[in-house]
Amino acid sequence: MTNQLILWGVLILPWVTLFFMKKDDVKRYMPVGLFAVFTSALILEIGMTLKWWVYYETAYPLRNISYLYGTIPVFTMWIFKFTYGRFWLFLFSDLLLNIFYTYVFEYYFLGSRKIIEFLNMSPLLDVIATTILGVIIYGYQRWQEGIFISTNKKYE
């Protein structure tokens, strides 16, 4: 399997899974998924500038790594669908997913295919950073929920 096929699959296949999520849940969690993309893109750019990691290949013609637009928003939406409202379950699930994603997918799988290489940041620090980011996006979703509740109460 070529790297391009893998990277395009990582971009497209997660979005297909949203057909199995209720329309109302997609609407509810899409903002937090997009916020996760935005914050992850900032960290990605900072990491490339500070030489924390380097990406040797992206899904042509995209400049950023394809999972920024595929797995990150969709996985965020799925984890919120199953854990939102139970912070400790969210935190534990997010931590496990971050460990698997960083060590197995990025470090081992993509690293062995010479797509990514960690330079000045260890995978452990990446897990810690993405878990802290998870707490931030959880707070963002709580804020979003407050907006929708306030809006609905005004018009009742």
C-alpha cells in the first residue's frame, strides 16, 4: 500500500463513519470537531517551526498532514458523542486514544513508512500535549452547550 493511498484514506474514511452518527449529534459536535482542527493546526505549525517533528510526505496536493482534516475532527466528534457530560470518562478515553494514536499510528506506523519523524519532542510529550488540548476542547464544548441553551431559552 502506498503512502499516498494511506494518507488519502486517513483523510476520507473517517468522514464516512459520520453516516452512522445521528444528524443531531453531527450538528451538536461539529463545532468542537472544527475547533480541534484549528487548535491542532496551530500546534502542528508551531511544532514544525520549532523542529519538534517533521513530515516528509503529505496527501498531495495538501500541505498539512491529512489526519488533521480527517481523523482529528471525526474522532473528536465520536469521543464527544460517547463521553460528553462525564468528564473523567472523556479524559480517560481521550488519554487512551492519544496513547494509541501517537505511539502506534504516528510513531510506529507512519514513522516506519518515513511519513513523520519526531525530532525534538518525544511521543510521551506529544501525548501529554494532546491530552491537555483535549481538556481545552472539552471546555470549549461546555461553552458551546451554554450558548445553545441560552439561545433556546430566549425564544421559548
